[in-house]
Amino acid sequence: MSLPPEVFRTGPDRVAYVPIDGDTDDATNQHFLVLPSTSGRFLAVWTQSSRENNPDQRVVFAYSNDRGHTWTTPVVLDGPDGNDDRIASWGFPILAPDLGRLYVFYNKNVGAVDVREDTTGTLAFKYSDDDGETWSERHEAPIERSAISSADPAMPENWICYQTPIQGPDGNVLCGFTRWACNSFHSESHLFQRHSECFFLRFDNILTEFDPARLNVTTWPNAPHGIRVPKPDDPEHSVAQEPSIQNLPDGRIICLMRTLTGYIWWSVSSDAGKTWSDAEQLRFEPGGASIPNPISPCPLYRLGDGRYALIFHNNVGTANGGDGPADAQRNRRPAWLSIGHTIDNPGGQPLAFGEPHVLADSDGVAVMLDPSRRLRTHQSIAQTQIATYGSLFEFEGDTYWWYPDRKHFLLGKLINRWLR
């Protein structure tokens, strides 16, 4: 089957998923996390729906046996079906290689809604012991409560984890997540504006424990509040979201996060994620220019040679006519790459970053579905964003970057040439 030409606008080397022509319930595909298994199979998890947070939203899984050239038809891991009408969202994978097991954790709405259906939910998970051929029943793990949680014990947390977890310096698996305040703490309706803090889930024994009922999941920091960044014009509240974490060579962990300030902020932990330093603005180098970014993902990836890849949108929110950091319809393009390296800067920012380069752009062209459900394109400020909620890994000499194109197509690029 030939693919629509629009699939290739951003110059992908791999095409993982193209929505089915004539079927609108898969029009939105995002939060695309891919990783290689020990067998070399590429495993992909994403959130799919007709539109974000619609009642048909679900977590799906597919795999590739040929390095991403072809992919299986996605299977639904959780979401509305004949037995359960509750949505499932924002899955993230964890591999336990010695057990031969793949876990997928995700937000499962159970009926209660505090902030939004796709953020208020339990930490649910399923696992596969055969590289995604078959899956277990659904299980749940705890998220410990905080000062911004609901006082009602029946109300689940408001949270999202958007990046593949890392194995921290202590050998345990760590995942950063956004925690939004409950309605009684802060009643702002929009996720960009509501009080939010960065917390972390530590999966203490997931790499060695075979019995899912005995998994031990700890929420850090063990404190009333997580990492906070003052909200502009309302400094009593925080907007710190979508933490991206990586190990530093000195045994610390660095965390980058999106904010409403128009810039990326950072924090470090010296105890494997248990406590964190006060957040500061990230700069290209200490004393240099702050790194601009709207309230959009800014993932950091550690490369095998010790360098770091930062993917971001390189503007304070005014790109393409945007009116500020929260104007996600316009300022989330292009996607830029900057390579970072560690520096000797005791007590200060531990990384410095080089000149950024454009990785991909949608050219401001939106992908839409017309009333007859056939794919079409037109010039629009809507749905033009690129590379929000993707993933990156190195495999057998190549560096693969996987990204949603306009939250519609799921694509991959080999980015070796940008890393030289």
C-alpha cells in the first residue's frame, strides 16, 4: 500500500504508523516510546485516540523485527472495550533483561476525575514474557501522596510520565513524572497553568522480582513537595512539568523540565533521586544564554560516548507567531538538537551545550481529517507541532530517534550525521 506523500514531509527514515484512511478513531498518535529488546526486536508503546483525551483513548503496542522498517498492527493493551469503558493513557516501558520481561506502565482512569480524565488515574501495568506476543492481566502499583494531592483517599493522583525510565547510579530503575495539584489546592483548569511539581517513581526490585505482586515502587522525593519552578506572575504556585532524567558520570542525576517561563530548568540529585537541588534555568554554558523553550517537552538523552542529546523547540514561545510559552499550536516547531558534554563546574550546572541544529519541521502544514474522512492537508496553525513526546536509543552503531509528526504519524530518523 502506498503511503500519503505528507508522511515524508519531515524526512523520516522509518515509518512506524500511519492512521488508517477512512477511520478517524486512530487520528491522534503520540507519546511514542520505542526501545530495543535483548533479542533485537524494536518495541513500541504509544497513546492512540481520535483526539487527545477523547473517550476512545487507549495504550497500544507494536513491534518490528527488522530495525523499524516494518511494524506489526498495534494491539490495545488497555482502554475502553466491552468490559471497561475507562480510558488508558501515557504508557511507558521498562525492560527487565535477566527476567526476559517487558513491563508497560500507564495511567488508568478508574472513574474519578480531578484534573482531566487522562491525568487522574492509577499507576497500572501489564507485562509480557515473550517480547510482546502475549500480555498479562492488569495490575496496579502505588503512587505515594503529597502536599498537593487530594485529601480524599478515593481520588487517584493527577500524573503523567512521558519518558522511558533510566537505571540510576544505585542500579534501580527511576522514572520522572509530573504531578498536578488537586482541585482543592489549585483550581486552574488548563494543564499548562495548574500548579505542578516534578516527582519520581523508583522501581526498587523490578529487574529481579518475578512476582508482580511483590514489586516495590517508591515515590521520591520523600517530602511534601517535589521540584518546583515559580509560575510567572503567580510565584506562589509552581509550573514544573515533564521531567527528563539522565545519569551524570560523577554518580549524580540531572533532571530537565518544561516550565511557563520560556526556558528549560534543571535540578540535580546526589543520592540517586531521593532528594533534589533547587531548580535553576538551564544555560548553553554557565554564565551564557539561557536555553529557550516553550512549555513543551525537552528530553535529554545520554549517548554511549558520554555526550548528551537535547531535543527542544529553541524559542521562548513566540516562534511562528506564537503569543507566549503556552501557545502550543504554533511554537512547538521546528525540533532542534543540541549536543551537550559534562564540564567541571562544582556546585553549578554540570553540562554545557553546543550550537543547536534543526532536526525536523512540519513547515507549518497541518494534517487533518476532512468530513469524508480522507486525509488532506492545508495551511493552518493547528496540529503543526513536531516531535513532542518521542524517544531515542542507540543500537548496533546507529542512533534512532522516534517521534510523532503532528501527533498523527509515528516516524523514525537515523540521526548519526547530526552527532558527528
